[in-house]
Amino acid sequence: MLIATTLAVLATMVSMMAVVGALAIGSMQQRADTIAELLAANSDVALALRDAERGRQALAALDGSSAVHSARLLLANDVPLSTYAPRRGHLDDNNALFGEWDQVWSTWLPFIGERTVRRPVMNGGDLLGYVEVTVFGPQLARALLFFLMCGAFVLLLMSIGWAFLSGTIGRRITLPLMRLTNVARHIRDTGEFKHRVPRTQVVEVQQLSEEFNAMLDEIELRSAELNERNKQLARLAFYDPLTGAANRVLLLDRITQLIDAHARDDRGFAVVEFDLDGFKLLNDQLGHSGGDEFLRAMSTRCRAELRATDTFARLGGDEFVVLLPHVDSRERAAIVAAKLAEAVHAANHVHTLPISCTASFGIGLYPEDGRSTNEIMARVDAAMYDAKAAGRNGIRFVSDVKGADNDGRRSNTDASTR
């Protein structure tokens, strides 16, 4: 913008100087022709007699004109007879202030304001000589100087104004844009969408900031919805939707992790599986909603008896498994199983039926009761059904099971008691 304005000012200056120059040159040319004609009419005698003194007297008439830079009378063979030059320091009486500048311009820039006219002096058809007059137009020099000074003054004002405006624009526009950039950089580095661009007085930047903040609001809302959906998917993938207990996938993964940890720290763990006794009858009489309420109450009470590091999982229906890290003795596992049995019995408060659910437990220890996930789970399952076959509401360890073979498969008789 500043460059375009500067070019416009310079173009205007050049155009005006060209117009003034053309007018001044035309005026000088006319003046030079007039002065040359007058000198030619008054210098014929001096040239005919070759009288230099008479020639000087004829040229002396030029003292009243400040426009004549020089004049000469030349013989027919171009030999100078008389010359004229204005007195040094001679100034225009009406423009004394510019006299010195006129001399400077006439000396250093003769091609701008000088015009030389040469006229022959004739007498009866015979060539007596020539009159040569050089005229300097001070008006052109003054006009050019005036326009140059005005142009320089305008450019100076433009530079000062632009410097002031650029500083103001920088503070009003650049700083708000920097704040917006800082917010965007912070969001990129931290991944948080809570920051917002502050308000500003610049309308255009404020509109941009509002649109940017609205975009952040939308992203934050979508991000919260996405996080909630991810949590729901995680719960569906790894947790039972009814009781909130871990499902089979998560249980098997955690058993695998404990087996890997045993290879490092040599610390075993216990697996406790239990199945509800009489739940089918209870569910049939209460209906599915009553059965679901009992399962939720029972699961809440069982988790309350466990440590934060323990895993309470539902395999399906009324079958549950508890994973006890760093529990490597029958006694400690039996204590936990007894607490779980009490929690199952206490959950019967949700109904008024004479039926009370109990639980049959199977307990296995790693690594003595199985070296792999499938192996220990199969043997614990066999121990649990051995407890059910023995009369229910009891506890069986894998090592106590007599109706299962080495890989944990139970007999058909045991399965029939489920």
C-alpha cells in the first residue's frame, strides 16, 4: 500500500513538472525570439562598421532583463564582435529570494531552462553577421524546485503516517493473531481443547476468534462424546453389562498376565470359581427382573469382600470366577471363598421367597494345579462341580477332586448334578 501510494505521488509530480516545463519552455522560446529580433534590428550598424563599442552599447539594452543568460554579436565569419553577460549576483527584483537559485540552476542544469536563438542580421540582402541570445527561464527552475520540495514533504508525511499506522496496526491486529496462534500451539502440544482465544477490539480478528472458539467447543463436545463411547465400548468388551463384573475375555487376559509375572517373581495366585445353588428356581419364581436384581446385589457384596487387585468376573448365567493375585496357600484362598459364600447368602434380602441361594466353590492354585490358563480353569471348574455333586454349598480344591482326570475333564455323573 505504501509503495503504491509513493508511486502515485511520484507519477503526479512528474506529470505536473512536465506540464510546467512545457509551458515554461514555450514562454522562453518566444522571449528569446523577441529579444533576438530586437537586437538584430539595433545592431546592424555595429556589425556593418565592425565597431565593438557600438555592439556593446546595443547589447547593454539587455541589462533590464534578468532572463538573458548571455548574448553575442558575431560577424559573418562567426568571429565574435561583442559579448554580453549579466552582472554576477544580479537578481530578479520581483523574486530576489530565488536569484541565487536561478544562478545555480542556470550553471548546473542548463538543459532544463536555457534556450539559445541565433538570428542573422541583414542589410539590403547582404549578411552582416549574427545575433546569438541565450535565455534562462527562472520560472521553470522555481516550479521544479517547488514541486520537488512539495513531493519530498508529502513523502515524509506519508512515511511518518505509515510508521505510526503500522505500529498501531501491529498492536491491534498482530498481537491478537499471536494469541490465537499460542492457543492453537498449546492445543497441539497438550491435546486439551479447554483453552479459548480472548476477546479483542479488532472486528475482523474477533470474528476469526469467535469462529475458532466455536470450532473448539464443537471439538471438545465431540471429544467428550467419543471418550464416553470408548468407555462404553470398553465396558461392553471387557465387562458384564448386568453386574459390572469382568467378562471371560478380561479374566483370561489377567490370568495370562499373572502367569507371565510368575516367571519373573515366582509368586503364585489362586483361582476361585463358584456357581449359584438354587438360582434357577429363584429366577423362575421372581422372574428375570428379580433374578437380575439378585445377581447385581450379590456381585456388589462379593466385590466388597475383595481387594482392589483382585478380579471378580462373570463367565455367564450364574457362574462366577475370582482371581486372587499373590494368594498361594489353600488356607488364604479358603478364607476368601468363605467370605464370598456369606456375601451370596446375604444377597437373598432382595426377595421374600423361602428359597435361599447358596454357592458351590472350586479352588485351584497356580502353578501346582495347572501350568496354563486352560489347564487351571478346567481343573477349577471340575472342582466346583465336584462340590455341587457332594451336596452343594461347599468348597472343593483341585487337589481334592477324585472324579476328574489329569487334564480337568469331569465325568458325566458330575455334569448331571449342575
